[in-house]
Amino acid sequence: MPEFRRECRTNFRRTILRCFRLAFALSLLAASGWAQNSPQVSLETNETLFTVLTAINTCGYDQELSVSDPLRTQIRSEVAKAVENTDKAQDVIGPMCLFYRQHQSPDPSHDLSHYVSLALYLGEPPAFALKAREAELPPDAEVVVGILPLMQAFYEKIGLHAIWEKHRARYAELLDIYHQPLAKMTFDTEIYLKLASAGYLGRQFTVYLDALGAPGQTNARNYAENYYVVISPTPGTAIKLQQIRHTYLHYLLDPLALKNGGAFGRLEPLLAAVDSAPLDETFKSNISLLVNECLIRAIEQRMAKIPEAERAHAVDEAVDEGYILTRYFYDALGRFEQDPSGMRSAYTDLLGNIEVGKEMKRAAQIQFVSQASPEVLRQARPQNDNLLLKAERRLAAGDPEGAQKLAQKALDEQAGDSGRALFILAEVATANRDIDGARSYFERALQSAHEPKLIAWSHIYLGRIYDLKENRDAALDQYRAALSAADAEGAALPEAKLAAQRGLDKPYEPPVAKQPH
């Protein structure tokens, strides 16, 4: 009888868990609207990407041509015919292809990577306007941005838009082929995490499909709030879901890392443990990136439809490459799978339960391999972002001198968000009670900043400076500008709005320093 009761309790828990999962699945369908093709997650084609890839194909990019979809060869043939039949076409083709050859990499996959990054930063044809200043482009896009005016001339001269329109129907067929497996992958991932992508308002996950790239290569990018994956079809071969899922997991989990940013401080000693690992430098210098990457690799193995022994081996391989928390997360996810709580609420506990000392001892026993598998996802400017992130941390830790050196270095390299670097320098000047220096830096930050948060707070601090200088009219102008920036569409800056409104209500008065007892 006791055994029967235990079995009943076990079966009851399993039934409840299955019911919860079914209910959660139905709620996800209602919330994410997959039946209506959720706007947060999409599979698309893009004429700008098509144009960039057509340009490099015209100039000799042949990687994996023999195994590409026949559409690639057909388009190349039609472009060649258009060039042949267009008067003075070589006047635009020659300079464009000379640029391509001068910037070719020994590895063709790097060529594709450069031009994919550039395409994602370009607007619609025929202008192909840059979406950012050249200094703010990702490093691999910045290398080839010089092709832009040459490509514009190429697009216009041979009438590339007509060739694009001619093949839209075939591109639509390819989208239909890959839509269902992509939808299932994203849905299954959300079910596993008990986390709906529909909650990520204002963010996009876009998979672009184009026949003119190498089908064996997947390019994934994270630019600001948006995530992109660029793939090319292979006849008779299923979509490469593993790389897409990896990027999708970043899309779902990276915001949780930002939300729990304060929980990573105590984990920073773990960075010393991976100093000799063959990881990308971004993982060695940013604990939140390292932790999330370990979590993602653990989730991938938990979701893999392979024997447990193979999954365990893959986890060990990840640890040996330097992703030292993969084993911890893999074990912890076993408990997560039995809990009705979703990843949004479980994430904090997953971080909080990491025993730093235990993991440091475990890492000390690892014999790291000589080479790590490349990370699928690339960010806009990881190196410079790391400098600025370190600067912000140094400032928060009470080291304005260290913060100043790092922010100035980022500014001198003319890479990344110069507005952010100038804002940090303004904060350093404020900490050093250099009011005139702070005003100058905040004003310069406003000239180059794009983020509503930086703009709003730069105006707020300038308003406070003018209040301290008893220039109330100038202060009011700054507070009004701050309120406008905080109210901008998608800004969502309640703290900045409150600070700006307080500045409008009465002049700023610095807090009175506490007297020592």
C-alpha cells in the first residue's frame, strides 16, 4: 500500500506538470500570436541584402556555389547578361570589383561576414542610407563600407530592382518551406523556458533568407535591441536550426541578464579562472556575457534529442573550452524542468545559487583545450563596449581615475558610442567637482548621443549645473529638453521624467553631506 500511494503521488505530480505545460503552451499561442505570425519573430527576404550579396557574387564571391540553390546561379547569369547588354556597365562594375578584390580575405567566409554586417546597417534601395555613422559601424562592416557608392551605381546602372522583382515569387516559396520548422523551433524553445517572446515589446528577432550566400554559413548579429540571422538555402537540406536557436536563446535571455545586472558582481572572480581559456576576449572581460553563454549552451544540450551520454560529453567539451559554468547550469536545469516557474522568475535563483568558491576550485582542475568553437552571435562593437562597460564599473566602484582612462581610450579609438564615452567623462568630472568640465562633456555628449536615456540625463545634469550657477532660465530649458527626450516614443524613462519634472518645479539643490559623529 505505501508503494501504491507513492506511485499515485508521483503520477499526480506528473499529470499536474503536463497540464501546466499544456496550459502554458496554449497561453503562449494566444500571447505570441504565432498563428498570426508574431511581429517580434519573423522570417523575411530583404532587397538591400540581396543587392549587397549580388554585388559580391558579380565580383567573384563563389563560396559553395556548387551546393547552393539553383536560384543563385540563375540570378548570377541574369546579372551577367544585364551587364553585357548595358552600355558602359563596366564603368561601374570595374571600380566596384576592384574594391572587392582589394578587401578580400583569405577566408571567403570572412568576406560574406563583412558584407552581411554592412547590409544590416543599410536602409532601403536605391539610397541604401547608413543607419549609423561610419565610426559606429561594427568593425567588419566598417572595413567594406567604401563599396557603398559603387554598389549604388551598380544597382541603378544594370536595373537590379527588376531582377529582384522577377524572383520574388521563388523567394516567397523558400520562405514557405522554412517557415514551419522555424516557427516550431521558436515555439518549442519558449515552451522549454516557459517564457513567451511576445513579452519583448520593441525588440525584433529576424531571420533573413537569401539564395546568394554560402548555404553552409550562418551569420548572426545583435545590434542594439534587435537580433538578426542570415541564412542561405541548400536544396533538399533542412534549415540549420541549431545556429538559429542559439541566437534566439540570446534574444530571450540577454534581457534577463540586463535586468539582473547587480547579481553579477559577486561572480566576477570567475573571470580569472578563464584567463588562459581559448575564449573570445569578450567572454574573458564580461562576466554577464560568459554566464549567459554557459546557460545557453546548457539549455541547448538539455533540449537536444540525443542520448544522455552524448549530451554529457557535449557539456564537458563546453567546459573544457572555457564555458566553465555549463555543467552547473546543466544540472540546475534538471530541477528547473520540474518546476512550474518560468525562466523569468527562475533566472535570479540560477545566478544566486552559483557557489563561486566551488566553481573556482572546479575550474582550477580543467585542462583547457587549445581552441574553442566560434561563437555564432556577433555584437556591434564588443571590444569598445567592453571598455565602456569597464569604465562604468570602475566609476561605480569609486575609481573615477580608472573610469576616466578607459572612457578616454574608447573615445580616442573613435569606435562605438562616443556619446556614452563622453557621458562617462562628464560623470567623472562631476565626481571630481569639476563643474565646467562636466558641463563641457555633457554638451559634447548631446552632440553625438543617440540613446534617449543618455540624452535625457545629459539635459538633467546640465539643468542642475545651470541651477547651481543661478541661471534659472537656462536650467528650465534643459529640464524641458530632458522631459521631451524621456517622453520620446519607446524611451520608457520614468526616473528621468521624474527628475526633469522636479527640476521644472524648483531649482536643484545638492544633497547636504552628513556630518561625521
